[in-house]
Amino acid sequence: MKLISDLRNCEPNEKLEHKVSSELNRILTELNTMTEQKYKVIDKVKKMGNEIKNISEAIDKDFKEYKKEMSKTLEDTEEASTSSNSNSAKTPSSSSTAASEEDPDSGDKTETDEKKKKKNQRRIQQRQEKAEIERQRGYEEDAMREDYSMWVPPTDQTGDGRTSLNDKLGY
């Protein structure tokens, strides 16, 4: 910049013009180099972003498969328990067979009621798991904020501002 102001203030001078021209060429070369580096960094960031996206999708897919497997396992357990209940219900005493002959739908109602209860229990459990995941995500987001503080008061403080130091110094 000083060279340019000198060039403006004095008479035309080839030596000074050459210095200014050389300096401007050097600056242009530096800018071009920095631009190339910037694009390289941008490309690397894009690649990392794609990798993170792929990893996230894989984790999401694995989690969904895990949930399906867990629900199948739960359903299999329910079916096993209902089939063992129905087998024991098929060989009851004569008084209960007479009751089932009177109302054939009563057995179906209890089975559907049990299925509904188990389904509701699964739904409640899934909601609780989802809420816990959201809580964890919220904590992670808070921890990343610049103004978030992880400070915890000392255990000997009661919240009224007094500490053992107050007692020691007689305040």
C-alpha cells in the first residue's frame, strides 16, 4: 500500500512501478493459493459430512432393525404365554367347559384384552425410551453451547451463600 501511495505522489518512475507490479503479482499469487486451499478444505468437509451422514443412516437402520427384533421377540413371548394359557384352558374341569360352552366369545375377549394390554405396555415402553433419547440429545446440545456451564457448587454449601470459610473467619 505504501508503494502505491508513493507511486501516486511522485513522478512516473519505472523502478517504483516495477516494485508495485511485483508486489501486486505476489499478492495475487497468494490469494490464488489461499483460494485453492479453501476449495480443498471445502471438499474435505463435504466428504466428512457425507461420511457422517452414511454412518448416521447406518446407525438409524441398525436401531430400527433392533427395535423390530425386540418387538418380534416380545410377540413370540406373548404368543408362547397365550398358547400355554389356552392349552391350560382347554383341559379345565367340567364346570369351566360348561361356562365356555355358554359364552364362546368370552375367551376371545380375554385374549384380545391381554393383547391390547401388552401392546399398550410396549407402546408406553417405546415412548419412555424415546423420551430418554430426547433428554440425552437435549443435554448433548446444551453441553455444546458456548454459554453452558458444567459448574456444580461445593457439597458443603447450603444455598444461602454461607460456606465453611464464613464460619472460619467469623462472618
